[in-house]
Amino acid sequence: MGRRIRKLLYELSGQGSLVQGDEKLLDVPYLLKFFQEIIITDGEEKITGLTDFAGTLSPDDHYSLALLVGKKLTLHLEEDRCLEVTVTSTSGKILKHGEIYPCDGATEDKP
């Protein structure tokens, strides 16, 4: 059996905002990391097709973030892109739903 590793595909960081509907709730710096699972067997890499995600928010106001834990929101990223997320902890961890899409309403894979 081979060894499994997570390879960082890319990461995005910047200043964004958490939005619910048309209401802007909180400005937040974000860091999003996208990974690919790879199996290495006999020195050869094989991509499994499985991907992973790790995202964190680092607001100045942690109390306001704590009020949003468990809520499904839109993270408005730089360059007018959006990602549906749920804030999962008061430390700023998030879970993504779907893929990044243009915020102008033309959604791709938006649930």
C-alpha cells in the first residue's frame, strides 16, 4: 500500500466580508487553502481525485464572529468572487459549501 499525502494546490488570502442575503455582517481577513490527496507508491504519485479544504477568518471583532457560528453565509472575496461558508468555531474556522463563483449573480455550483 502506498503513502497518502495532502499536496497544497493553491491558497487565497485577502480582505473580505461575511454577507447574509444583502446584509454585510462583518469585514474579515481570510485564508483559504485547497489541497489534493495523492498516493505515492514505489516513488510514483497517483492523484486520488479527493480534494480537501481548510479556511480561516481572522476578524478584529471575535465577539461578532462568535455570533455567526453555525450560520450559512456568503464570504465575499477580493476580485468580486464569493464562496458559501459556515463559520464552525469562534477561532475562525470555516466549512465551504460548493465552489468559488462570481458574485455578480452568475453562480457556478452554488447550492
